[in-house]
Amino acid sequence: MLDAKTRLMQLNRPKLLVRTARLGVANYNRSRDLKRILGGNQLCGPRQALTRLLDLEAEFDHRRRTRDAGYILTRHIEVLIALVAETMFCAEQPVQAGQNAPPKGERAEAQSAPAP
């Protein structure tokens, strides 16, 4: 099984999906959006969220590629937005024991969003 960084580096998505996700990062609200996308009442740390988002995004991409009738473009974009934002949170945070998540409601900046 590949680690999250390797999986991120291997992502290759259509330019329109990537551009849309980058634009959406400016309105990403971790406490609101991540709970809705991943389900549950508690926020997980950015690294754990990243792994879960990568799995979820892979499912959506498979559905997109196979033209599955259950594929929902807007949901795929929401997952990509969260994936870009969580990647930014991971890059900004030093790895320290006990450090889990950014402050509640913190928004990501869209300037340096990495490409999924």
C-alpha cells in the first residue's frame, strides 16, 4: 500500500476538475466541510483525513472513468477541494506529538494549492 504523499504525486485528473478544486479551496471550511464529506461528528487530524479523502477520491475517479450511473460530479469536486485543502494543512503543520488539527473553522488559502 502506498503512503499518502506517493498517492498524491501519482494523481492525474482532468484539468477542469483540478482548476475547479483549486478555486473551491478559498471557501473550504474544515469544521463544516470535512465532517460532511467524511461523515461523523468529530474532526480527525489532517494526515488521517488525507488518507481517507484519497480513498474516497479514488472511488469517485473510478466511477468517473467507468461512466458509472452513480457518479456525482459535484461530490467528486467537493472531495477534491477537501483533498487540496488538507494537503495544504499537512504541508503547513510541523510534525509534533499531540498536534492533530488546525483550529476549528480555519480556512485554507487558495494561493499555493497543490494539484491533485
